[in-house]
Amino acid sequence: MLDFFAIFSKGGIVLWCFQGAGVTEPFAGPVNALIRSVILQERSGSNSFTHNALSLKYKLDNEFELVFVVGFQRILTLTYVDKFIDDVQLHFRDRYKNELEQKGAMKFLLNDFEFEDDFKSLLRDAEESGRVRNPVAMRNFTESQKSQKTVKSMIESKGESKNKAQGGKKNKNHMQLESMKGDLLDVEYESSEEEEEEEEEKVVVAEASKKGSGGAFGGMFSMLKGLVGSKSLTRDDMESVLDKMRDHLIAKNVAADIASQLCESIAKKLEGKVMGTFTTVASTVKQALQDSLVQILQPKRRVDILRDVLEARAQRKPFIITFCGVNGVGKSTNLAKISFWLIENGYTVLIAACDTFRAGAVEQLRTHQRRLNSLHPPEQNGGRPMVQLFEKGYGKDAAGIAMEAIAYARNQGFDVVLVDTAGRMQDNAPLMTALAKLIAVNTPDLVLFVGEALVGNEAVDQLVKFNQALADHSMSDKPRLIDGIVLTKFDTIDDKVGAAISMTYITGQPIVFVGTGQTYNDLRSLNARAVVNALMKA
């Protein structure tokens, strides 16, 4: 049912393509229209595009600078396309990883990308999963639960409603500890597109009513004048809108400096651009800002810890993750959540207790170890505990403990080592030096900075100084900096999600995990589009 599927580099070199049976028209036209209208103009906020009778879905791979495009007839409703294009991207890049890393146009031209068999297998699986289930016959009224209700059953006393609420909470908590096998769920926010459109219409009408002072005819003429495009944008046109956008971002917890830099970047990007027909300055600026924010939050490189752990296991070595951050942000708690996620996926975990400073730090990790092993008893895993704790007590050298833990994990065949470090303020030079030493000596595979979603301007200062300290105290010409971010307490901020923008903007590194509660499976991955929708919501 697909018309075509094309994989090409951002330089325009087609690496591989597929054309459906019976399709005679070349796909160059729709793809070129997609490149001109969407990719070159940086309108990649949505992953869909329409060209004549075709619907196109596309995915950008920023790490290898590839574009994956699938085309099918607009009249078809193919529910499996989004997942299918993700699967093709992963399989293609995994199969030709070495060739893609060489970069350069000549390297692409010289390589032969044979991908037809894998593609057809993935397509077959996707089509089978997307088949519509047999329709279920609707129940009549007598068969429904409503027919059994009486007026008396609908009346609740205060005590009954309270008991029901408590019972509902118990069920919810019970559900939270279900399986977490596979990739994590995304953080999602409810956003109504209709409400956003209504708000934009209100803004347009309000602007028109302000401008129109010459009666009903003057008001209507002013509204049309404000809508019709074909006009080059200037700084003066955007100034008032950008000021409101800046204030809005700061109110949503984006650091003030970063909010100013983002608005300045949007101004430079849009200055001199010809507006489309029936668009307003406000909608143009908002869309440009939204696209930029999505681009900031989308990872620039692949972050797939489960796959990386599997590769490390094949090389008979543990995958090492080090957690760092300021005091009280939830490093140990989220380390335990990540442990739970890893053991749910069948990996053994060694926790290295390298916080030798805070009283009770080792005992806290031991409690987590005991609870995690009770959820996955050793009897179900060949008599071996899925989680073990490596600790040497308090007042010892953290770098030395980490080194011993990694050696122990290698000898005992552990899949993952999670290194818990002491919380430290970014201004504490001795502790920052000790952290840089731990990372330089043990060379972990992943260094994760744990930060709160509650912070605003403080997030910038923390990340800049942590990275600076790691660079200053490194013994290498290429110092090891922060590789990713764990954003905690995300359930406490409602739609004030600006810390996510501040942290990724400063480091250029992805948010790998998001903590959304107190239980072990309150762990999510970041959904960039959902976060931006929450950020832009009035």
C-alpha cells in the first residue's frame, strides 16, 4: 500500500529507495517538494507533508544527517506508518553504522546499501500489526450497566465517595508496578489543537478591533489588512510579539538569559522573511519558536541505553553510568528507578555506593537493593540476585571505590554498574575536583547530570559550572563532560517545563530520563513535542 520509501542524505544523495508495485510515477517530485517546502525552510515541527494526491511522512536522523521519507495515497489511513518509519531508521543505521560514520559524499556514493530484504520483512510485520480488528457488535441498552442502575444506586454519601477515592488510589498504585520491559513511555501533556486555534483567532480579532477605528467597514478592512501576507517581516513588526514571547517563556521557568537568546535567534531567522497569505506576525513568530524548541529538545545523537548495554555485554564488559548533581535533587531515588527498569529488561545491576559523605546514603541504597530484589527474587533468576550493592562505608575515596566496583562487576559478569556520587554545589571546588577525578579515572560510558525540573536560572549556573569543573580538572586534552540529563520531580511543575529547555540549550545534550513520581516505574522518556506544546500553552 506504500507508493515509495526513500532514504537519502541531507546532501541530496539517495542511498536506497523502494517503489510499490504498479506505481509508475517517479517519487522525485514529491520528495523535492518536501525538501523545498519543509526541510530547507526549517518547518520540521510536524512529520507529515501533503503533495497532490500523496501523503508523505518523514523522519530526520541528525546524527548521520539522513532523511527517511515514505509516501502513500492520501485517501488511505495507515496507522502503522509512524512506527514503521522508526523501525526502518533503526535497522538501517544499525546495519550500516560503520559506513555512515565515515561521512562525506564520496563515501556514500561508493557504498552499496542492500536493504530490500530487511525492508520487506519490516513492512510485512507493520502491515500485519496494522490490520483492523473485526468490528465488535454494540450492546443494546438492556445489556449495558446503565440499565441496572437505579436512582438509589446513584446517590452517594460522603463516606462512600471517600472510600471509593481511596480504593481508586490503591488500584492506581498497584498498576504503577507493572512491567517496564522495553523502551520507556513518553511524558505526555494534553493539548487541544482546537483551543489553540480559537486563541489565535481571538488574538487576530483583538488586533483588528484595536486597529479598526473607522466603523464596521474600517474594522473589517483592518482585520483583512492584518491577515493578508506577502510582506517582509522587520524587527519593528516582531518586537512587541517577541517581548510577550520572552515574558511567557520566563513565566514557564525558562532561564531569563536563554529566553532572550531564543527570541533573538527567532528575530534573526525571520527578519526579511516574506509572510504567507492569511498569516499574522504572532502566528508566524510562535510557529518559528515552536519549531526551534522542538529542535533543541530532540537528541542530536542516538540515546539507546538498552542497546548499548547489550553491545557491552557482547564485549564481556559492564556498561557504566555515573550520576552527578547538586544536593537533594533525587540522584539515589532515580538511580533506583533506572535499576528497576534495567532488571525488568533482564540485565543484572551493580550499584556502587560512592557517596561517602552524606549520612545514610549507603543505607538508602541498601534499602533500594532489598526492595528491588524482592520484586525480582533470586529464585527466579538462577539463584543470583539481580541487584547487588558495592560499598566500602564512609570517608573513603570515591574514585577508588568506583574503580573497585567496576573491577568486581567485570569479574562477576554484571551487565551494568550504576555509580552514585555525593551531591555537591557547583561552587564547591574540592568536591568538584573529586568528581572530575572519579570520571577521569574510571571513564564511564555515560555521565548523567541529575537536575530538578523546579529550577529556573539556577539550572544554567549548575550545568555551566559542572561542565567547567569537569573540563578544568580533567587530565585529558579532550575532557569528559556531561553526556545526558535526568530531569526529576517533573510531576510537581504542571506546565512550567522551562527547565528542560534551559538544560538542553546550555549543554546540547539530551534529556535521557524524566522522573515523574515516587514509585519505581515513575520513569519516562522525554516527548519533545508534548513538552513544547505545554510550554507554548497560555
